[in-house]
Amino acid sequence: MNKLLTILLTLILSLSFARAEDSFEELKKKLAGAKCIRFDFLTIIESEIFDRVDTAQGTAYVAADNRYRVTLGNDEYLYNGEFLYSYIRDNNQVTVEKNTGWTGEDIVFITRLDSFYISNMILKDNEYRLIKKDSLAESAIPDSLRLFLDPALLLLKEVRYFDVNEELNRLIFLRQDTDVSCDEKLFLPDFPDSVPRIKLW
């Protein structure tokens, strides 16, 4: 009986270890395979030059076809595949840009990490370093990332990177839903009629 118990415990532990080994790969597949993803996040930008920290809370809905709606603080950004709408409330205006080959990858890269980055493990089930693929050298996405995850829940916890100004950017994920269906209304421009729209083409 003790021998059987030992075998069962060994099997359980080995299966758990195998599951843990693949947790980041599972998470990437989960993100890449979702029809629609919702993120609630906190963005923190730390500037050593100006000795300040800027913080804003946001929400992002990202569809599998790269459409997205992002709210960051008081501002809102909507990409419906044809136009990019930027609603800046402080300016009381919406700028509209026509898509001329832009794919929105600077927003959606987080949902398809393997398409943009090569992953290197720093601490198993916790921390990874991602390096942008050579073929994407001209892309606006960060050159490298440090990514932290929750392996038990298969969730992103935090992403850190330096922007073009060498300021540390941190994205702290407060909520992540990958099993939601896309609500098509989210990708329709529904800004107030009183706000002027400025076409940039």
C-alpha cells in the first residue's frame, strides 16, 4: 500500500511539474487563441530625468483581428480596422486617422507575444525576458520586455520595459478575461456629437 501511495504521489508531482514547466507557453496560447480579451491595468511611467512618476488606470478590449478599444485615464482610443479614433477629453476633440497599412501592433502585441518576441526564462513560472525579433527592428513595439506571470491562474501580472525616452514603463494587470465574446458595439465610434472630429488625411 505504501508503495502504491508513493507511485501515486510521484505521478501527481511529475504531472504538476510538467504543467508548471509549460505555464508561460499555455498563457501565450490562451492569449493568442482568444476571440476577445479584456484587460484592466495600471500604467506607471518612471522618469529619472524629471524625477517624477506618472500613473494612470486603463481598460483595453482587444479582438483577434487586431481591433481594439483602450481607455487610459480620461482619454480613449478606438481602432476599428479602418480608422483610429483618439478622443482626448482635455482638448475636447476626436482625431481620426485612416488606416494606410498600420496594424496596431503597438497595442495588440501583448496578445500574440510569440509573433513578436523570443522568450527567455529568468525565473521559472515567474519572470521572463522577451527580446523583439530581428525581423521587426522597425516596429514601434518595445525592444525588450520583462514579464511576470501568475502560473496558477495563467494570468499576466506585470510587464516592464524602457521606452524611447529611456523611461521605465510598468503595466500592472488588475484583471484579465480571455473567454469573453467580442461585443461589436465596443468597436463602433460612439463619442459625443458635441465633440468635433478632426480628420488627419
